[in-house]
Amino acid sequence: MKIVIIDYGSGNVQSVQFSLQRLGYTASLSANKNEIKSADRVIFPGVGHAQMAMNNLEKNDLVELIASLSQPVLGICLGMQLMCNQTEEGDVKGLGIFDTMVKKFQDLKVPQIGWNTLSSSSDKYHNNYVYMIHSYYAEICEQTKASCAYGLNYSAVLQKDNFTAFQFHPEKSSRYGAKLINDFITQK
């Protein structure tokens, strides 16, 4: 199985790569379009500022590529936010995979750092604890599969077709996060 972590200068690529190694998988880091296209699984992590991250994606000519991928793709944290229509962080247009907006938490301490509980109609997600660190959130939408509460309810898991995205960091979410990563890799 070929797993590629998109390395575009705005991702927490090493922690994701180490979490895969702990599960017994090998993943390559790449911004090469052909490498990404030929992968069986693609992971799109992200940390930092949305505008800088989108600039890095554009410099690497990855914006249209990511949205056109047909294999399973996992977005993590800022990666998830960039997969949405638009983010208030830098007023940046996203990839438009998920039909929702990303907004900044108002009147709350940011970033939200620490553990939060997922709420979902799916047993896969409901009542599990995940590790969060973010100042922006994706609004609840049709593609929301799980939410969290921090002053308001927001999307913690988005899913559409071959795209799944987590606001939280599965690589830092203990056994449950490791299970989610493994489920993503082994899905049929």
C-alpha cells in the first residue's frame, strides 16, 4: 500500500508519519503531483495560517489536484479547514470539497487546546475523546459526521465521498486516534 502525506510546508508531517510508523505503515512525504496521484491513501495535514498554507499549495500546483483525487483522502486540522469553501483566517478561498465556512471562535480563549468529546449519531465517533488545538472551526453542515462543543457546536469530522477530515489531531489522540488512522488506511 502506497501512503503519501502531502508535504507542502504547512503540515505537521513528522508527527503524522511517526503515528503511521507506530501502526506498522510506511508513508512518504511528497509535494510531487504524480506521487500524490499514484498513492493508495493520501493524508493532507496542516498547521499554521490558512493564507500561507494556501499560498504553499498554489506554489506547488496542488489546489486543483487535491480536490480531484479519487482515492481515500484524510484532512487533518488546518488540512480539514482548507478543504472547506472559505476561511475567515486571511479571508481565503478553500478547496470547496466540504460545503461549509470556517470561522474564528468569538469571545472564547483561543486556541482551544486539549481534549474534547465527539458527539455523533455514529457509534464510530460518539462519546470518544480527541485532542484539539485550533482557533478556527468549520460550521456544522450536511457533511458533518461528528461535532464538538466549545462555546458552540462545530464540525469535528467531515465526510464526503472519498474525503474524510478531522478538526482534531488523530496522531495525538491516543488509542482512539490510532484506531481512526488505521481505519482510514484499511478501509475498502
